[in-house]
Amino acid sequence: MRKVCACLAVALLCLSAAEAQTRRVAVHAGHVLDVKSGRMLADQTILIEDGKIVSTGAAAEAKVPSDAVRIELPNATVLPGLIDAHTHLTMEPKFGYERLAISVPREALIGAKNARTTLLAGFTTVRNVGASEFSDVALRDAINAADVPGPRMLVSGPALSITGGHCDNNMLPFEYHATEDGVADGVAAVQHKVRENIKYGSDLIKVCATGGVLSLGDNPQHSQFTLEEMKAIVADAHRLGRKVAAHAHGAEGIRWAAEAGVDSIEHGSYIDDAGIAVMKERGTYLVPTLYLGDWMIDNAGLTRLPPPLLAKAQEVIPAARKNVAHAFASGVKVALGTDAAVYPHGMNGHEFGVMVKLGLTPLQAIQAGTVNAADLLGWSGKVGTLEPGAWGDMVAVDGDPLKDVTTLERVKFVMKGGEVVKNDYAR
């Protein structure tokens, strides 16, 4: 009997300790944007317990526990934490031979700096699509362990490429025999590479389906992997529970990637009606990465962009604007991605304004960077929303982003998992 009583006493003590450790936060917002409906809700309270939202509603009706930490944002507009579906946190805007001098350990440390910068810009979740030797896996794990600050990350590890393709190392001559980690040719080889990436921690698979802009010796309009290779990549990735993101500029490569079943087309510069039709049929997302065009052309001298790459950029960027605008008008599904690293990290919010210039409404652009991106990542209900059950990730801005979407370039408050990481309103 004494043993039973002792056990009960210990259980009650443990229960009391657990209850005492519950962290409650109440955020009072002057306005909250419901990103699904587009409704702007006034005078709201969002209650968070242990990092997750438990209730939202009118402040007058909110039942706020006495021990809750109260955060007052009476003159701000609150939205879910923003999502960038195309980043390269371990990279910087360096495109010449100087990038060959950057070691993988140095890339990981660069990533730690850029992760913090990205989080402070209001992007509480990112999908990292390409990094050397799984440096992004290490960064993700360090953030999850609270060793360094940063957004929630889904990471691809090394991008898959054909020999000599956009995601191979084409900067050095033959005698160096330089090949990137993700290079594979043929069905058996790409299957092995998918499985290897998953073995070493990749959350998704990134594949370079066409040539690119920031690489030597290839043409952005040319397909690289064959349709059979693409189908093998997607089949293995999906069977093993991973989504596939396809870098694709050229029309044929876009169509082949969509036919193979990839989950998203990154860039989509030469997308045509045939590709649009397949993407709409398959439910494939377009992640267009638009603002980088403005920044690259304006800062070509600063980044020492080699002349062959600058020539490609000057050809591809205008075509991308025209074709992506047509894809928007045609009703493809869109998720926001920036390709941050092509320009400095922390400027991700500029993407919203370019999307609006090319035909999306401000609400559609915001949805691309919240609920749509969450769906693409497979995290619907967890991020990109302020509904009960979601992680307590949110941002706040001055003004109304439905009237001026560029307010999202100037985020003044950031919370991740119920923890405030930035609050300019408290100054």
C-alpha cells in the first residue's frame, strides 16, 4: 500500500511539474489577416500554448490564462509566418571562380548567418533546394536543436544533375575532374542518388531538369535528364515519402518534369501552354523566383557576374516575366520562392511585389507565401495559417498588406513557435 501511495504521489508531482512548465502566450493584434478568406479581422487575440496555437478570436471574448505572457500589437496587422519555398541558405551571391574557394564547413557557417537573417525578415519556414555535401541538413538539425536561430527548414541536400548539367561543377577544367555530389546518369544511377540523399537526411529531392543561368556551358532552354530518368527519380522519391522540386527553365523540360510527376517547377522561365496544361492536370506548383531578375541586372558589377552568365540572364529574365505572367493568368498553382542567395538573404519579401506586378492580387501573392507554400511543403495546418493546431509562427507589419503588399518587405515583429525573435514595436 505504501508503494502504491508513493507511486501516486510521484505521479501527481510529475503532473504538477508538467502543468507548471506549460508556456502560454497571448498576442493581442489590432488586425489579423485571415489568409484563406482574405478577411481582415479587427481586435483579435491569439492564444499559444507550448509553441502551438490553441485559439483565435475576438479579444473581448478571449479567455486568457492569468499566467500567459501578453504581447500587445494594437496598431499592427498580424499574418502567419511567411514561407519561402526556394532558398539556398548556405550560399551567397557570388557567381565567379571565387566561389570555388568556399569550403563546405564555411558554407555551413554562412548558412547559420543567413538563417538568422531570413528569420528576422519574417520567413519562419523555408524549403532549401540545393546545398553541397548536406550542409543544409546540418543547418536544419542545428536549428531544430536550438543551437542557432533560424526558420523551420525542409532540405534537399545536393541537387541531382546530369554530368555537365546546371547543377554540376563546370567551373574547373578537365584535369581537376571536378564533379558535384548530385551528379548521376541513367535510371539506375539516379535511383541510387535519390536513395543516397534520403539516407543522409534529405527531406525532399531537388533535380535540375534543364540548363540554368548561373552555370557555364549549358542552355537554360535545353532539357537535361531524360523523361525516363525523371520518372525514375520521382517514383523512388514518392515511394519513400519525399517530394520533388525540379529546376526547369525550358518548355520541354518543364513539360517532362510535370509529366514525370514532380511536385513543383522552379523558375519556369519558358513555360508554354503545353506545360501549363500538364501542370494544371497534375496539380503541379509553379515556384517562379522573380525578384532575383531585378536584383541581378542592377547589381551585375557588384557580384562580378561572368559575361557568359550575364548574357544568359539578360535573355532569360524578360522571357520569364512574360511567360510567368501568362501562367498566372492561366490559373496554375503558385507558391512563393525567391532563390535567395542569387541576391542577399533577408530581401525575400520583395518577391510579393513582383508577383503582384505580373498579375496576382495582393491576397493571391500572400497566399502563395503562406497556405499555398504550406501545401507544397506537405505542412498544411502546421505553417502558413493562424488556426488552432498550427505552430505559433506569425509576423506583424504596419498598414494593410492587401492594399500595399510591399509592407511585407518591412516586417516589424516575428514570432516562431510562440517565441518572439523580433519586436520593433517594443522599442
